[in-house]
Amino acid sequence: MSRRKLGRPFGWLWASYAVSAYGSGLGFGALPLIAVLVLHAGPAQVAVLSAVGPAVGALVAVPLAPWMEAQRKRPVMIGADLARCAAMASVPAAYALGWLGFAQLLVVTAVVAAAKIAFGAASGAYLKSLVPAEHLLVANSRFESTNWSSIAVGPPLGGAAIGLFGPVVTVLADAASYLLSALGITAIREPEHAPQPRRTDGGRPRAGGLLEGWRHLLGHPVLRRLYLNNLLVSGLIMATEPLLAVLLLRQLGFPAWQYGLAFAAPCLGGLIGSRLAPRVVARHGRHRVFRVVGTLRVVWLPGLALVRPGVAGLLTVMAVELAIIVHMSLYTPVLATYRLEHTPAHLVSRTLTAWSVGQQATTATLTALTGLLAHFTGPRPALATAGLLILATPLLLPRTTPQDAPHPTADTTAPTATAS
């Protein structure tokens, strides 16, 4: 599928996503680093910064979802980008004036988390209207490849920039990337109609509108399985990251550059998987992708508990991470496309918000539980436990072939404009 066939508006949306993704890659982990290096925060404060801020942001995002359904999506995306830009830019400004404090970092993480969820929900809705249904998988594959390439390139460059220019330079670059993203979205000239949310009871909004996203996900027989499976898979994989950091850096004595290489280099596998997704679906069908690739993305995680010192251990981590990422990057755009196709237009923002909030909450919970287990048993047994638990997650994958046509509850009369 050529870029011309997806259209100039999609090109601007993709470029905007790319510039903010690479900016976030450069600034990855910058706020906890600033807390440690500038504010001399201890482990407990860093843990609070990593968990509480995003949790508060997720709570703030929930009531925004019904409001977003009735808005044009481009202004919502622009507002979310500007909010993230202002929040991140406040950090170097306060640092320069000598006013930076831990409370400000907490507020910044909460604002960024809420704005990220809002942007994702609005862009998902916008993509659905911007790109024809038959091209959604190609579009989602391009977003996925951009995401993985930014993770592969951004953090190593960000680490080098921090070493050369100080701890706040990558935060400033991240803020600038959101501003550029907002400008790119502003350049889209495709007309967008304001959607009209469905109303009942004489024009009053539906009761329980805040929960409509979860009701749709849990009420759809295939989406329910995909949602619960993804919550556990993503949560367990993310929960292993701090455990692996302790194992590699503290117990096995890997130098920091090797630790960074072990995670950055395999991310290039995301380019392979995401680009293969349309071809694999065309040849084998979505059901086989969900069942086979959905299983293959989890079978490798137990290998992390077997890591040993030296080059062999480094290669083990890289091989496991590469296998996970290739299969995740192939699976994710197929999942994102199916989710958009089977969600009515008037529920897309709430459904994507529910998906993101649930995923964030599950990841935080599983990270806390595995961290507690590691406190009593050490990181290796905790890694083994997470690896064994994730082997049961394929049981949640759909057993019947999902229909390729949009779900019959989709609102075909609603405005056709959305993004992922």
C-alpha cells in the first residue's frame, strides 16, 4: 500500500505521531532521573513518581472520554499535545529558576498520562474516519513500526544527550516534540464533522456514560477475550522490567551500556513484525494471527529467569526480547484494527480510553505484586513466576474465527472520522 493511497491527511497524522514518539523516546525515563539527580529522591519517591502520577492521570482521563465523543477529534488531539508540551516545558523552566520540586514532577506525570490517554482515544476515533476500512491495518502497522523504531533509537540518544548536556535537556526536547506534533495535526485540512453522541430519555445523555467503553469491551464476545488477554500479557511483560534491571545491573554486574543495548537493539524487530502484519493477515487470516502469534508472543518470557553472567547472558536477554517484540509488533496492529472495526463510531473514544486505563491499572498492579514477591524471593524466582503465569494467557484468546466484517452493532450512520 503506497503512502499516496492513504492520503495526505494520514501523512500529516503519521508524521505528527512520529515526531512525538521520537521525542518521548529521547525523554524516556527522564523525570525519574531528574528526581534522583536533581532532587536527590530515594527509591520510595521514585516508585511513587512512577506509579501514582500515571494512576492519577488515568483517573482524570476517564470522565474526559464521554466529553470527547461529542467533540471534533483534531482539536482534542491538539489540546492534548499542547497540554503535554506545557507540562514538560515547566520542568526545565522551574529547574532554571531553582523552583523545581517533587510535587511538580508528580503533577507533570499525571498531566502527561491523562493527555496521552486522551490523545490516543481521539486519534483512534479520527483514524477510523480518515482511512478506509480496508486500509486500517496498513495504517496501524505504520504506527506500530514508528513506535518500535522510536524505542530503539530514542533512549540511547537521550542517555547520551543527558551525559553531554545535563538532565533536563531531553525533557525540553520532549516538550518541543509535542508542539511540533500539534502543528502537524493543525496542517490537516480534511473537513471533520462533529459527532453527535447517542441520547435517550428525552435527549438526556445515557446513564453510566463513563462506563460505556468497558460495557462494549466486556459485552462483545471476541473483544472481551482479546481485552482480558492483552491486559495480562502486557502487564506481566512490563512487570518484568524492574526485576530484570535489578538482576542484570545489581546481581549479575552488567554495565549500564550493555543493559541499554539488551533492550534497545531488539526493538528493531518491531519494524519486522509490524511490516509483516498485512501480508500475514492476507495469507493466513486474522484468527490464526490471534491464536498463533498471540501465543508465540508469550512463550519466550520464562527464558529471562535463565539469564547468566557474561556475553551468553546478554545474548539470552536480547534473543528473548527480540522474539517477544517481533511477535508483539505483528499482533498489535491486527488487534488495533479489529478493535476499531468492531466498535461503533459513537463509542470509539470511550472504548479506547477504557482499554488504556485498564491496561495502565493492570500493569501497575502486576508490577507492584511481582516487586513484592521479588522482595521476599529475589528477582529470579519472581521472573520465573511471571513467565509461568503468562503461559496460561493464550487460554483467553478467542476460540472462534472473528468475523472480518465490522460488528453488526457498529453505527453505520455515525460520522466516519477517527485514529489509532
